Amino acid sequence: MQEKKPCFTIISAGEFREKKEQFPFQRELQRSMGSIRYCKAEVFKGYILGTIRLPQKNEQRHAQLTFGFCLTDESVLFVEDEGKLKPWLEKQMDTLREADTPDLVLLRILEYMIDEDMLYLSHFATQVDQMEEYISSGMEIANDFFLSLTKHRQKLSEFNSYYEQLTEIGEIFRSTDPGVSGKDVQDWDRFTRRVERLQNHVCLLRESILQLRELCQSIQDARQNKIMGILTIVTTFFLPLTLLTGWYGMNFAYMPELTWRYGYLIVIAVAMLIALIEFLYFKKKKFF
């Protein structure tokens, strides 16, 4: 039995530029390939052009995989410049051979791209839960904790945009022909709903990160307020004593207390009485 050949072709960007005259869509695809920063699909007469940018599932910001595509009724052409796409597709060649139409080939690739994303997001959610437990334990917040929260928020924002772009691509294929049959529309519809669920999960994680950030900020503000409160109490406690010592430190010639036999002891007693009154007042007001 003859092996079924997949209805797609992979060429490098250099090969595409050399053979660009053979492609009626070469200007549009070259413009799209100029700088692939996001996923998109554009509908033209007789074909659909687009670009795909697969983000890294770690803290790195550069793309894991980028490529452009052109889909027609007969086939889909993939153009990429880093040589990563072909070995990446070889892992799912059996699935691609089973695709009957070019748009299903593209769909299977997009499905493969998000195949393990729920597991990745679950791992992400576990990290968020660990951060929340760390904060709830009352331990001192490390200096790099806010930096970690910021990196997590940036990564989630990146994936939120990624899923939003994939949703738009899915909606285009749900409502556009060439080469999209009724059964294929159902497949694209399932893909779009799956991406929307992933995006909703990302939105929940983003909200959790923002809540953790606000909680950390509240804890730090409370600790700073507590420190400022202690400093205020200490300052208020010693203010009358400072006034007393400043008063009797002026050394005017006609200050009777300076020559009085019990003047020194009386000043000590007055200072201790003031300190005792302040202590009882602060304790009654539950300042400490």
C-alpha cells in the first residue's frame, strides 16, 4: 500500500526568496515574514497567509518557534528561517499524514502547539500556590520576591496574548473558505473553544498573581507602618524629657534650681514621673 504523502511543503526563507517568482503571494508573505512578533492569519483571494510565534514555556522571552504559512485549496506552504520547524514536525508526521485537507494540517500543528499547555499552566498554578503559602506563613518576604512575581506576570501576559491570537485564527478558519469543509469547521470550532479555555485559565492565574502582589504590598506597608508607629512612640516618649533637659541645660545665671541642694534629685524625680505617666498612657491606649 502506497504511503500517503502529507499535503504540505516546508522551505527556508532563503529558498523562498530564490523562488519567490513562482508564488503569486510572495509580496504579502515576505512582508509578514519580515518580523514575526505574533500569530495572525490574513484572508486573500484564493489563499490565507499567516505567521505563527510559539513562546517559550520558561522565563526566556524569545520565541521557541516562528514560521510563516500560506494555505490554499491544494496545499499549505510553511516558510521558516531557523531550521527548527522540520524536526519539530517529524515528531507528529503520522498525525499530519492522516489530515485530508491543508487546513487540517495547519490545525493539527496548532493543536500540537498547545497540546501540553494545560500541564504547563497547572505547574504554573502550583508555583503560584507555593508563593501564596510562603506569604501566608508569615516569613520575611525576600528581596527578589517581587521580581519573581513580575516575571510570572509578564509570562502570563505573553501567553494571554498568544491564546488571544490563536483564537482569532480559529475564528477566521471557522468562517472562511478556501478548503475548509463543514467537518473541518467543527474541528476548528473545537480548537477555538479549547484555546479560549486556556486563555481563561491564564486570566485566573494573572488575577492570582496580582492579588499576591497586592497582598505582599499590604504586608510590607503594614510592617513599615508598625515601624513608623514604634518610632513615633519612642519620639513622643522622649520629647518631654528632651524639653526638660534642654530647659535646664541653658545655664542661666539666675536659675534657683542650679544652686538648690535638692534641685538635681527633684529634676530626676520629675523626669521619672513624666516617663511613668507616659508609659501608663501608652499602655492604656494599647500603643504597645
